[in-house]
Amino acid sequence: MSTTAPRPEERADARYARPDASMSLLTDVIEHSLDDGYADEARRTGHYGSSRLPRTLKGRLVLGLGLAMVATILTIGADQVRQSAPVAAKQRQALIDRIDQSTSTADGLQQQVTQLQAQLDQARASAVGTQGSDTQLSTLQLVVGETPVSGPGVQVTVDDAASAGTDLNNASPRAGAGFGDTGRVRDSDLQLVVNALWQSGAEAIAINGERLTTLSAIRAAGDAILVNDHPLTLPYSVQAIGGPGLQQSFQNNAYGGLYLAQLKQNYQIRYDVSAQGSLSLPAASVGPLLNAHPSPSEGTKRP
């Protein structure tokens, strides 16, 4: 008995046999791509593998015209870019040149300022000259109140009477001084105190922080007292810098300690005089210096 071996095709068919072979349509859709249909259509129409360029003259003209338009647009754009690039570069270079010029001008001005400052320092040194001139300059600055000053001195504190405002009949000779009652400190009282301090040897004086100079004014505005046009508040603190004998000299002055004692006795105005080991007075608020020129005579011109 002989046995015949199956052929390879039969083994392959038997191997891939499926129980759902009857569903051939569904199997064909799943296993085969739609590309086969497109390929068949291309072979049928004769365009398989071609570039699909237009075959008619009209189509070729339209295609050529379109390509020419695209090329023209690209050429114009490239030309505009080439033309605008130098303009932008020129503008940028112009800005750089302006910056360099401004920087150079600023450096030159700064150099002039430095030179002028050096000349000013040299002129000051030449004007001062000797040690005696330095001392004279410091004394003048102290007198005019240009610089702050510190040192030992005296502090005089003056305040209204505790019963200020009760003299309704104005029976006192002080009632006509422009204030509402006799127990108030007047501007004239502070003027006398300040003058007594100057007479006693004070070198610098300030009232409530307002430095006094030759241009200072102590005056009244209604019931308020003004120094250098600044209103003061109670109590009035008069600080004076001077030598060790300043306090004693002020106490013995007729318009200083003796006058304040009379105010206390007659009008109950309160005051205190004390020596201070160290006082600091600010610089005065000095305005700009003013000068005048003679009026030019007829027929002459001012230079």
C-alpha cells in the first residue's frame, strides 16, 4: 500500500482554510486595500505613472501663465528686499552716528565742568590765601548764618502765663500791643531778649530753630509771632552760642534776665535760663543776593 504526499499548494490551502470562507465579501474588504482599485482605474484610463500635465494647448498656456506670475511675484519681492536692506542699514548707521555724537558732546561738557570746578577751587584758594583769611571767611560765614554752628551756650525758654487771656478789661499798658491779653509773650519781648543776648556776647542765635541773621525780622501777625516769616509755637526757645560768661552777662542785662524777671512778677509770664554744654544751630535760609546798578544817564548806554 502506497501513500502519496500532498503537494505544497494543497498544504498551503489546507493551512489557510478558514471556517468563515463564505464571508468572502467582508474578507476581501478587510484584507485588500483600496489602492488596487485606484491602480486599476489608472491603468484603464492610461494615466498610471504620468505627471498629469495638461495635454491641450490652452491648458499649457494657463499653466505657463501661472508659473510666470509666481516667478514675477517672487522676483519683485526679492528686489524689494534687496532695495530695503540698504535703507535700513543707512538708518541704523545714522542712529549710531547720532548716539556717538551726543556721547562725545556730553563728554566734552563734562570735561568743561571739571575744568571750571578746578578753576573755581583755585580761585577760592587764591582768594583765601593765608590762615588769617581763612579765619575771616569762617567768621563772616558764622555772622551771616551761611553755615550750621555748634558749641556751648545758653537756652532761654519763654512761655505765656498760665492765666493768659483773663485780662478782659485791658487795664495793663501791655494791652495795647496788639495781643488779646497781657499774659501773652509779645514780639517785642523776644526782640529785647535777642538784643540782650547779642549784647552779652552771643555769636549765633536761633528761635525755635529759625537762625537769626542781619536780615531776620521778629514781628507779630495778629496774635502770632513770626521769625523770618515763619510762625512760631509756644514755648519760645531762644538758643544762643557763646563763651562761658554768656549766661551771667545775660542775667545781669537790663533787657535780658532783669526784664524777664519783671514780666514774671507783673504778668506771670514763665521763663527759664539755663547753660547748655552743646547746642547745634542750623544754617539760615538765605535767599539770593541782590545788587543794584545806577540808572544810566541820558546819551549813554549800559554795557
